[in-house]
Amino acid sequence: MQSQGTEFINSIPHSIEKTPTNQKKVLYEGSSKTPESAIFDTILLAVGRSPDFNLLNLKSLGFSQDKNTNKLIVNEADCTSISNIFCIGDCAFQRPELTPSAIMAGRLLARRLFAGSKTLMDYQDIATTVFTPLEYACVGLSEEKAEEKLGKGEFSVYHTYFKPLEWSFSSEKGDQCYVKVIVNKKDQKVMGVHYLGPNAGEVIQVSFEEFLFYFGDFLEKFKIKNLIFFEKTLYFFL
């Protein structure tokens, strides 16, 4: 996007004011840590979402809720503080706001409740993607999480930039695609894969099946039938 003329401002916005010309003036803290401002025609805010439990009057039942997000606190079996009430998906505290993981959590919960299953949802290693014009996808640990889990200096990071074949006939696109693999130094097992490029949602899932045999913990935690695939991709529908 930047190479095509989009300007990025690394900042922390503080307020938005409407100007006499019906534009928007944004006051923000720039990279120099000093107050700055800029005027825009349109502003798009990505503020997330929070559950609205007001009509359900949950407080009268004594549910445990997170004070900041208002989400319901659940245990590893997706059970709330009331033993016969469960919560999955976006309304549960510290759960990913992802449709496929909520679908899988619901399936596993139904099997535990009605089919005698003991299998719990594994929320630790869920593949995810960002459907931006140049897609990003990942599965496993980031470098920060790898350092927390393995310790500083206990893992290797392999990365490279590349140009996909479908861009070979375009002079406008350079070597903008990127892949990074995080490997445990102790046993050489892959702990994380990060990919930036065309069709990332599809690519990372094919890679995940191939990397499954090298993923250590993943091999025990995941079976093919329990893999969680991205919504709206070929794997999801298959």
C-alpha cells in the first residue's frame, strides 16, 4: 500500500473534532511524542466489539464477568461460573473472536454434553488470517510468544522475502511477500509459521498440514478432523 502512494502515520490518536467545513480534525501523538494534528474527509475506526448482556440481566444470576470487557469468564471446558451454563465465541473472556474457532468449540461442547466425549477445545494454536489486499496468515507462536514459552535465545527464526509467480508479469509489484518460520533449537521442531502474500488463507492451511508432522505439540493436540480452517476459504467449505 505504501509503495502505491498510501501514507501511513505512526501515532496515538487522542481526539476527533469536526471542522467548520464538515471535515474531521484528528489530534494525535506522533513519533516525536509531541502533539500533532491532521484534517481528513473520512475516518474509519476499528474499535472491536463487546457483548451486550443488559437485556439478559446476567448480574442477577451471579455470573463472573471481566470488568473491562464485560465478557463471561469461562474455564477450560467453556463453562461459566454457573455449572450448567456454557459460553463460547466472542462473548467468552480470553477467547479468540473468530467464527471457525467458535464453530469448533460448539461442536466439541455438544459432543461432551450429549455424546460422552472428553475432548476440550484447544485455543492455543489456532491458525488465523487477515484478509487485507495483501493477505497475512499465521499459525503457532510469534517471536514474542516463543520467547515466553522457550526462553530467550532458545529458538531460531528463518525468514525471507520473495516474489510469487503470479506477479512475474507485473512491473508494479516488487518482492513484497514474506515468510517466517520459528524453530525450537532444542529439537528443531517448527513452532510457528507466518506468511504474507497472495492467498495467505489458503497457503497457510496447506503448509499447516505439511508442517503438522514437524510441529511437536501440534501433532498431539490436533487431528485432521479437528483442524480449524478460516471462514470463506476453500478448506473451510470442504
